[in-house]
Amino acid sequence: MAARGPAVHAHQPARPSGRRGAGRTADRDRGEADRRGHRPRRPVRHRQQACGARPPAVHAPLRRHRPLAQAHQPHGRSAAQRRIPARRTRPGRDLTHCRRAHAARGPPVFPLKGSKALAAEPNLIRRHRLFRRFWLARAVSLVGDGAAMVALVLLVSRGDHAGTGVSLILLAESVPRFFGPLAGALADRMGVRRLLIAAELVQALVFGIVVLARPGLAVLVPLVAVAAAASTVFSAAGRTVVPRLVDEKDLMPANAWMGTAFNLQAALGPVLGGVFSAWGGEYGALAVNAGSFVVSALLLTRIPALEPLRTGQRRTLLGDTVEGLKFVRHHRVSRAIVLLLLLGLFFGSLDNLALVFLAEHTLDAGDTGFGILSASFGVAMVAASLWLVRTAESRSPVWVLLAGWFFTGLGLLLTAAAPVLLAAIAMQLIAGLGNGVANVGEETLLQKAVPAEVLGRVGGTLSSAAFFGSTAGYLAGSLLSPDSHARLVFVIAGGGIFLALALCGPALLSARTTLTASPPDAEAQKPAEPVAQPEAVA
């Protein structure tokens, strides 16, 4: 007798199974379905195993019916909406399909320099690699400088003769700034990149010696003076970098980014100096500053050499310095900018003297109110720079400069009439916004109006004028008794700024139509951005 197997219905022939026991399971399911009078839908795995075939590609029918040139494009609905399980295809199928899709759409296209696709990116930091490196180097160096100054003051204030020591440190930091024209002449004679790197390494070496040797006050003061001299050289040479890296239309956004770096020095530098001093001591903060100069020097190695652009007869360093001063005297725009900054900072520095007395005595806001008033001015300067980053391309640098100083003077005048702390904070915000805007307009106007071969000397003269004006303002402000006449000091400060605008404004307004389209000889020496080449497709 033949062995009896599982029952097989006539309308459903037995199918071979790809797995042992799968056929018996399928037959048992069919028998139970016949007894219940209906045929339930079998799971997918049973149908696939019963057929003995491999799972088919999920998208194979769709891909065969779609044009080959559009095979790489996604479907209109997402995978989650279609509830499609994960793909399971045969080895080699996906690779062949990807090759055909890449061949159909061609090689990738990269935007070239000067194209509309590259110019559509509004963020200068993102689209300009060379400027991004210079900005990062400057920002790191400036923040480290701000932290180091706090650490130096704290270090000297805890020793013997604290008052004399702090005064000597501040004096050593300030005196070299008056030699800006000499530093600018050096910048116009040498390769800018070499000079910038050398200045950063000198400062790193000075602060490294301070950390390792821990000298006394008699040696510390000359070391601080050497570091300040190197910083003065860097400042004069750094003014010549931006117009040689970016296009003329990007000058004001670039200067707005540089203004953000300078404002970060005032906003973050003192805070980081206090934090580092509390965490690792004053020498730990100075070590961080030395490291910031090394990082800045490494970043500067990635910008072009920027060789000197000077023409004509070569003079001595002192002769070049005198020539730069003569140029500032006879050049109408340069003379107006230097005089406006000198007078503006002379009167504007009175704000720093009277603000503490206005907050504590007049408004009775205490130390907290003074801290908020001081911070509001710095925050407004940062906000002004960030605003000009996106909106400055179509604005005239002359109007930006004049409007900035106007709102600075207006904010100081209104601060004198502030009845409560909140009103004084609002007025300080106005003054800070004006100061931040004026700084950007000043740099841009200087770079557009001054020939490139003397830009270092004019920039160095401008830096010295700024320090001279603020120092003279501090000395004169002490004669006005700001502790008892704080509101009067603010009135004098605001009125003096308006007087400076009345003296220098006409010269600047008359020169706005004679500005050159780009700094002379700078466009020819501007390094080109590397052009991205299309990649080969396998």
C-alpha cells in the first residue's frame, strides 16, 4: 500500500517548497480555510517560499517603466507615505542602475568665480575662503588680547605697589600706539603676510616668556611694551589686507565682519580673562593668550603673500613715515577722517568717565546698573556690525560714517536727560549703534579713497589719532568733576561730537563723488580664488 500523504485538492495542486515543512504548513492552512468556507490571504513569506523564488525587487516594475534619464529622480511621495519596506535587490543591480543614472544626467556642475551662483551667497565668510582665514586669525588674536589685559591687571594688582604697577602696565600698553605712522611705513615696505606672522609670533614669544619666567614688575613692563609695539605693527598692516582680498562691492560687508571681531574683543575678552584667571590663575590666562597668537599665525600662513605695492623712489623708513604724514595733511578725505576720529574720541571718551557716576549717584542704580549700562553700549556695537554685514553693499561709506557719528552724539545727549535707568540704557544703545556703524564706514571710506601704496601709513596715522584723542579726553575729563556733574559731562560729550561733524562733514560730503571705484593698483594684485574643477564620474 502506498503511503498516504497530506490531502491535495484538485483545484489547488501541490507546490514545491523551498524549505522543509513549508509545504505541509501551506496545505494545513488550505484545509482549515476549506472547512471555514473562505480562503484567508496567506502571509507574503509563505507565498514566496511556496514559489521557491527569490524576493523580487520592490521598485523593479516602476523603474522599468520610467524613462532612464529620470530614473535617479525621487518619486512624488515619500517612502513613509507609500509604506514601502526596505529594498532587497539582487547584488549588482543597484550599481548598474546608478551608473546609468549618472551617465544620463552628466557630470556635476560647480559655480565658478564671478558666476551668479557664487555671487548669490550673501554671507562673505562662507563664500570667500581667504577672507575667512584672515577674519578667524584676527578674531582669535583680538579675543586673546582682551583676556590678557585683564589677566595682567589682576596679576599686577595683587603685588606690592599695586597702584603704580597698574599705571605702568597701562602706560606700557598705550605708548607704542602713538607710533602708528612708523608702523604703517613698515607695512608699506614689506610683504604684509610676513609682517603679520612676525608680529603674532613676537607677541606669542613675549607672553610665553612671562608665563615661564614670571618676571618682576621691572621686566614685565618692557615686555608688555614690546608686545604692544608688535600689536601696533599688526594693526597698521592689517588695514591693507581687506581691500586686497575682497572685491570693491564687498568692502563694507568685509569691514563689518572685521568690526564684529573688534567688538568681540571688548565683549568676550574681559569675560574670558576673568574666567581663565579664576580657573588657571593669571599665568594660565596669559598662556592661553600666547596660544591664541600661535593659532593666528598658523591661519595667516594660508593667505597670499601680499607683496608691497609701493612705486617710485625708495626712501628710508623715517623718510617713508614723513611722506605718509604729508600725504594725510594734503589729502582732503584722509585729513577729514583723521580729524573727525580725533575729535570724536576726545569728546566720546568723556562717556567712560561720567557713566559710573551717572549710574550710581544720579540714577541711584548701583553697581548692577553701571554694569548694564556699560554692556548695553558694547552689545549695540556688535549688533550694528552684524546688521551691516547683510545690508551694507548698497550704502555709501560717507553717509554711513556721518550717520554713525550723528547717532553717537545724539545718544550721549539723550543720556544726559535720562530720568531713569531704563531710559539711560535705551540712549546708550543708540550711542553704541552709532559708534559701531561709524567704525565700519570709516574703514571702508579710507580704503576706497586712499591709494594702496600709502594705505598702511594712513591707517597707522588713524590708529595713533584714535589713541591720542581718547588719552587727551581722559585727561581733560578729570578737570570737569564728573563725579558731581555727570549730566553736564554727557552734554559736553554729545555737543562736541556734533561740533566735529560740523567741521569735517562738508569735506567728506564733497568727496563722495570723487571716490575711485577701487583702490589704485589693488585690483591687479588681488589674489584670485581657486576655481573648482568638475570631478570625474566613474
